[in-house]
Amino acid sequence: MGKYKIAVTPDKINLTLEGKFTQEEIQQFSDSFQSEMKKINPTQYTLEIDAAKFQVLPSELHDSLKGCFELYQHFGFKQVLMHHETNVILSMQVKRIASEAGLLNFDII
């Protein structure tokens, strides 16, 4: 089961992702995220994603993750940063999908 938390501060959006998401949970997250972004001007914010407890997605959900990255690109954040535990597979997966989605200002720290 996947969990998420969205917290908005004056200059940053802190997004926490935990567990393994299903297609339905990804859709719920996307809807909630879009609703929160309507309340602010995302171009003035950095999106920081804490993915320390996020699990690698199965291949059938890659398009959904790509859709999330396309959403981040659409909102035009100043920068999108992701923190995660040292998980080489997750890092490779996320970097590749972010690149496919055209997310140019993305970095894993």
C-alpha cells in the first residue's frame, strides 16, 4: 500500500512517498497533488520529494510514474529534487522515467 503526504511551505513543497503504489493510489495522489497546486503558483516553488521509503514500481506502472513526472514538468517548479535511500535500481528507474517525461530540472540528492 502506498502512502503520500503533501506539505506546502513558503518556498518549498515537501512530498513524502512511502511503500508500493497501485494504479488507483497513483490516481488518487495525482488528483490530490493537482488540487493542492491550484492553491499556489508552482513556478515559485521547489518540489522536494522524500522517497526514502518508496519502493520500485513494477514495469506495468512505469507509465503512471512517467505521468507524475510530466505533471511536475507541467507545473513548472523551479527545481524538482528527490531524496531516497541508496537504492541503485530505484535511482536508475526514476532517472530514466524522469528523462522520458522531459523533466529537465530534476535531480536526485
